[in-house]
Amino acid sequence: MNPQSARSKIQENIQKHRFHLYLIEGPLLPRYAYTVGLSLTTGYELAFAGGSFFRRLEAAAIIDRLAKNHLEKATQPPSTQTLEPYGEFYFERIHTSWVNQFLNAIPDYFPEETPPCFQILPDASHSTRDVPQMAAPYSTASHTPWQWIEKPWPFQISKDALAATDLPALRGKRVQEVVRWEEERWELFASPGDQVNPDDCRILPLAVLLGLDPSLEIVTRLEIGKGYWRDGEKGDWNRWNW
């Protein structure tokens, strides 16, 4: 979509719904969503970055509902809210470096003065390691799941590679089993595959998991149908013998 068409679509949605909602899903980055035009009523925009505890439609519903709630009772800054069945959500002011790098439709739409932007943060029981601290300046060193927007892709595999993983891994538990099943399909679990709860499974760009844990770099050299395992607490990788 060219810039003029994008702006027309934003204006159309603002007229109909009082804000436009972007949902960004790229091959190298965590999913994120943000509003454009909400600030015309509330004085600020909202963004929900990462949060892979929630599936795609859930994440879209969360930011949509929070935006509509704040339209009805605009506060500055936005107030903590509970959304059933998704938990409690908090808000922090986003540093301008994140706005310029990731939420660039906002300054494009408001070229004279960019409105304040606030990050939607899930409570601890719904948080995952791909949720960035957007109150701090963006840097590739401190926000490694988000680094590939600047850093060149160094691996001899497709940037489009996807991986099935589980919530324990996304919350910081050490990945102990990795398998490459297809050209662009991996599994990386914090438990043996036959013990993983299907409700805990999520599909993410492999690049995000590599950013979260550099020790997973070994998976980029796996042949199709091969895998590695390691102890859940310590130790090096071992090849599967099948």
C-alpha cells in the first residue's frame, strides 16, 4: 500500500471508529499493534508489543477493547484496566526512539507534533520475554528479540523461518529440545516434545527465539529431520540418535 492509500485508509477508519489499528506481523520481529488517531480524542496513542502469551486475535482484541474503553473515559495518562478473560493491563509512556523505529505511522500522520504514546503491559501471569521495556530507549543490545530491524540477518537460513515453542520457554525456562522438521519449520521446547501441553504452544518467528537466547544459534545449522537435546538446567547440546 502506497503512503497516500495508507493515509486514506487511516482517515477512513478514524472517521468510522475514531482510530485506525495497525497489527504488524513480520518474519523477524515479535508481533505488535498500535493505534493511529486515538489521540484526537484521548490525547495519546496505545501500543501492544510482543505479548506472545496471547494469540493473534486475542492481542488484536486486547488493544481494540482498551482503545475503545479509553475513548469512553479518556484519562491522561491512561488508567490500569482489567479485561476478562485476559487479565490486568498497565501503561507506561513509550520513549520516542520506539515510536520513530516501530510506530512510524504515528509521526507520519502527525508530522507537526507526535502525540504521547503509551505501552500496554500485561500482568505478570500473562507476560512473556518478548514484551519490551519501551519506556527505555530502543537499542539492539538491550532489546534483542527486536534487534533484526537494524542488524543484518547473519544465518544461512530463511528469514521467514517459524518455530513452534511453548510458554515456559517464552517465560525464560531453558529450551532443552530442538528439531527441524521442514525447510522453514522448527520446534523448540522447554520440555520433551511429548510432555508439552498443546495449550501452551505458540508459533513465532525463529528470529525472535534466537534473539531471546543466543545459545539456540546451533539450530540454524540443523539438517531437516534432525534435532538436539540438552539438560533443562545445564550442559551442552547433544545430537538425537534416531
